[in-house]
Amino acid sequence: MSLKTKRKLDSLTISEGNNNKDGIDLFVNAPPDGSDDDDDDSTDSEESEYSGLEDEPDTTDDDSEEGEETENSDPDTDQETDGSEDSDIILRKVNRHEPETQVQSDEEVEENGLRKDRKEKENIQKAKEKTKKGKEKAKKGTKSIEGSSSQKSGNDTEEKNEELNEYAQDSSDEEDIRNTVGNIPMEWYGEYAHIGYNLEGGKIIKPKRADEVDEFLNKMDNPDYWRTVKDKMTGQDVILSKEDAEMIQRMEKGKFPDAAYDPYEPWVDFFTHEKMIHPVTNRPEHKRSFIPSKWEKLKVGQLVHAIKMGWIKPKKPTTEEDEQPKYYDIWGKDDESAINKRFTQHIPAPKMALPGHEESYNPPPEYLLTEEEELAWKETDPEDRRRNFLPKKYSSLRQVPAYPRFINERFERCLDLYLCPRQRKMRMNVNPEDLIPKLPKPKDLQPFPTTQSIIYEGHSGLVRCISIDPKGQWMASGSDDHSVKLWEVSTGRCLNTVHIGGTVKSLAWNPNPALCLVSVCVEKAVILLNPGLGDKVVITATDNMLTSYQSASEEEENSGLPTTWEDCEEEESMHGCRVRITHPKDVSQVTWHGKGDYFATVMPNAESMSVMIHQLSKRRSQAPFSKSKGMVQKVLFHPTRPFLFVATQRYVRVYNLTKQELTKKLMTNCRWVSSMAVHPGGDNVIVGSYDARLSWFDMDLSTKPYQTLRHHKKALRQVCYHSRYPLFASASDDGTVIVCHGMVYNDLLQNPLIVPVKILRGHKISKDLGVLDCQFHPTQPWILTSGADNTIRLFT
């Protein structure tokens, strides 16, 4: 009775929970009205997720258990009876609602009866399915209600246990999965305190690391130390199992990881040699195998188009020779035989020279020898003869006799083929354009002089030399008409003409802007000239400097020196001449030191005294060399160091004046040096020669020319550098001046860049002489040239 009352109470609670006014019993089938109770069912709540029947203690006796079993078995029987009753009710309803029909034929009655039977069966089936659904929902409701009370009481304890034992049963695999950093190098987390992130995005803190002492103690005390490895993902120690250790040991020995693996297990021949009646796979072919493929059609169309366009060459048809089987010796050696090597390394013999006109039966008269030439030919040894036969002339081809030396020549040819060694000459197919260095375009290297601007006319003889003052405003020129003219550069106006009384071979303006002084070479003397141009203060200061040491110089008697310093006469001083320095031989060049106090002169025929160095402030002269090492052509001072460049006919020697020793000897590879210039940096030198060569020397690189230019057709007369711009120029007797871009880099690892940019023409060639001198403007990218046509030209 207690169990029955309990079920009634449960049914009441279910009806109240479902808000059902009728209070339907859970053990009775749902009403067959076709309505679905899924939407109104609220028994599947959060508390009914776990039924609680498994955790409920057994409080009933065995008899009550048996009673429950009998009671639990009743609903099945009730279900069957209820299902039959419901089907009877449905049949009655169907019979009730049948429409009244008129009198029909027997066939129509039979058809209607069959239709009714079908409908009745379908309705019965639907009713059974609905009753089953209702009973299943009722069972779920009872389980959730009976376990709700026990679930509430046990939830608190279970939640506490879950909080305590959350990581108690985690394995190392789950820890690997918990670290969500992915397959990345764990060294990226070396600087951080965490090693990754868990599934919730929180940081996973690194475990504490043991020091060396703890590691040593662990190694001594822990028997599993030898099979303990550190997991990079979690930083924890993992002990390998016995199977893993054995697997690693087998892999170290080169064996298979699995000891049970048999690599030589017997082969099971699935396709036997016996002929089978049925196929191995009897699956019917797919429908698409019978339908032509659209993509294959497109591919074939592309291939056909490529064949028509010639992009794809079709395979050549096979011939009968190709179809014949080819045999080879399977037991033969893989190495090639000597005969095959001989054929592969065969070098064809050189062909015989074709016969010339002299071997003709009717040669031209110039090929026939005279009697004297025939006697000379017969007297010479056969080995020294230029030809092995005597040319003869016949009127017709049928009169030509047999050649007596035919057998000898054939024998000699056979000896050459048999005995003479052959050599294959490998010819390299090189594009000539690849050998030419890639240089920048000249328009990218501007500014440089391109056009002729001013022509300075006034000299009646060859203008051999020109010089520009340090500021670039004035210019001095020397000519064969025994005069020195002073010009204004910007206007081309001749300001003064000084008659020297001899051919001016060289002149140089003092580089010191505080002095207004020009040195002029005239035969055996060097005249210091004050042009009187520019600032008057500078002019007077120059005169005072020249006269201040007059008394001191007169007291000192330098009878032992070959040079003499003397003041010019009054008539000469009226024209600007101040001091005359007399030399024993003709002076060909004068050059100033950068500071303007020292200047050097060259006397090519003076042997040991070919180079003289003079000091202006003290009026002293000295010969730095005691012996002559060649005919000196040019002398230059280093712009910053105490070096002296001395150019002889074939060499350029660099002397250190302070140490009085030879520093370098540059090999010019020229026959006769004509001119020389030193770069403002002091590490590069250009040398011009009479054999139309210009050599660039990089003194830090080598004593041989870094680059040699052969742009001119005739002898070079002068070369010069620009003091500010990366330019240098060369003047030649062919009437041209070639301006080149010469960039010198501060980086010693980078070689200088040399690019010819412009050829300047304008001077006329007179008496096989062209341009005799060229000088750059000190501040502007201009160049002034003097030539044999008695003119001076300015190119800007």
C-alpha cells in the first residue's frame, strides 16, 4: 500500500509541475488527440540532468523489491491493453464520420473496402507510435522527480570533491594538451616566468628548477633517473616506461622499435596463378565512365592549339630501325673500352692548306722566280726553304708532267697524322659587350666643360704655357714671341704684355693668395714677375717681401752654388720683373710648393743638378740629388706631404725630402714621359707620354698603372687635375682635349672611377703641333687651353 500511495503522490506532483488541469496519470497512455506534449514538458530541468537513482541507498526489503518488480512489469501489460482500447476508439470514430454513399456496384464496393482497410491500418500505426512517445516521457519524469531530492543533498559534497580533485587524476598527456602554445620552439619563453597558456587563457607558471646539487643528489638517489626526461611543453619530469626504454634501446642498436615486428613475414599472394571464374572486384562501373569528360575536352583543345602554333612538337613516327630490338652484352664491363675512349676523345687532324696562285700551272708573272732566285733557292737547305717546289708556267693543262714529289708529300702527311700530337683549342664564346665595364652616363656626371666660350687672341707665336692665379680672376700666358701676356679670365681682355727677351717655356703663378707673383722660365733664367694685378696692398706686400732680404743676400757670398740671385734692372722692373735667378743650363719647367715659399726648376741637360729647389724668403738654392738617374722631364711637389715627384723618361720616382730617401718608383710602361699631375688628395698620379698614353697610378694600390687610356691619336703635351671637382684632362697634338671624370673615394677598398665624358675641339694643328697646355679654373668647372694656332680658348 505504501508503494501505491507513493506513486499516486508522484503522479500528483507531476501534474502540478506540468500545470495540467486534468491530472493525467503517468502510467496511462497519452490522449490520442494528436497534440505533442514536448513543448509543455518541463521535467527535463537542470536538476533532472542526473537521475540520482544510482546513488540512492537501498532502504527497502527484498519483498518490497519483488513487489516493485511486479508493479514495474504492470505498465507493459497496461500498455498493450491501452493500445488495443485506443485502436477500438479510433475505429469507432472513423466509422462514425464515414459519409453516406449511394448504391454502388460490387467492384466499387470492393475498392472502397480496400481503401478503408488501408486507412484503418495507418491510423492504428500512428496511434501506437503516439502512445509509445507518451510512455517514454512519463518514465523520464518519474526518474527526475525521484532523484531530485537525493541530487540536492549530494551536490554540495560532489562540488567540493571536484574542486579538490580537479588535477589529481590528470596525466602528462592532458598537461601537454592544456598548454595551448602549439608546435613552436619553447626557447621563445626562456625569458619569461611562464611557459604557455591554458585553455582559459591563463599563464602556466614554470616549475621550479633544481640546482646542480639537487640534480646530483637526484642522480645518485633516484633509481629512475636514467629514464627520466624533461617535457619541454610543461617543464616537468616524465619517467619513461619499461616499454619505452626498451624501444629506445632497440632504436639505438639500429633495430626495429617493435620487437614483435617481422620484416620477413611470408608474402601472401592475393592474385594466384590459378585462373578465377569471377573477377576479384565485381563492382559495376560508374556512370561518369560512360560520359565524355568536359575537362578532358578542354585539355585536348589546348594541346591541339599548341601543336598548331608550334609550341609542342608531336612525337616523330617510329621507323623500322627503332622498332627492332636492341641487344647488349649484359655480362660486359661497365667501363668504356679503350676504343670507345679513343672515339670520344678524338681530335680531328688539321686540314692541309689549299693551293695558292703559285701552284697553278699558269701562275701570274710575279710568282715566277728569276735565275738568281732559283740559284739561291737551290743553295739553301731543304728545311729552310719557304716553299718545296719551283713555280713553272705551262701553256696548257695537258702539258703538265707528273709531280715528282707526290709520294714524298703523301708520306710526310702520313707522318704528320701519325706522329704529331694534337691539341684541341678551346674557344670561349663571350659577348664582347660583357667585357666592356658598365660606366655611368656622362649626363649623370655633370658639371664638366662642354662648349667653347672665349678665344684669347694676341700672341704671334706658339702659346706654350698658361697659368691661373689662385682666385681664378687673372691668367698669364707665355709664348714663342718672347712675351708674357696677362689676361682677365671672365672678359678675355689683355691687361698687360711683358717682353722677356726669350722663348717662354714654362710659367707658374704663386699659389699663395697673399702674394702676387709669377715665375717665368726664359732660356737659362727664372724671372720672378710681379704682374701688378688685383689688390694694391698685396702688390706692395709682394715687393716689400722681395726687397727685405736683399741686404742679407748680399752679405752671403754663395760662390760655390751654380745659381745666382740678382735683382732685375730698372727697365725690366718697370714692366714688373723683380728677381732673376740664373742657372747653368736651359730651364724647361718651374713649379711652386703649395705654401708658396719654395719652387723647383728642371734642367734636363744638367745631369746631377737637373733638379734645383729654391727658397724665396731666404733666396737660397740647393740641388737635392748628387747623381743623375735619367733625364728629368717633370717635377711636382706633393700637395700636403714633404714628397717630391720626379719624372724621368720612363719612371716616376717619389722622394721623401725630410728623410732624404726614395719612397716609391712608379713603372709608367711608356717610352717617353711628357707630363705629370698629382691629385689634390695626393694618393693618385696621372702621367702623359709622347706615345699617346695616359696612365693613372693609385699609389696605395700598386706601383704599376691602375688604368691606361689610349684615347688620343698623337702625343700628349699636358695633363692636369681640377682642384675641387672630380675631373682631369689631357691635351694632345691631335688638336683635342679629352675631359674625364675621375672620382677618388675615401674608402680604400673602392677603386677610383674613371669615365671619359667630353672631347673638346677648337684648336687648329700647326706644324704637327696641336694643344700645348691646359689648366682647370681653380673654382669653376672650366678649362683653359693653349695651342699652336697662337690662341687660348676657354671651355665652360
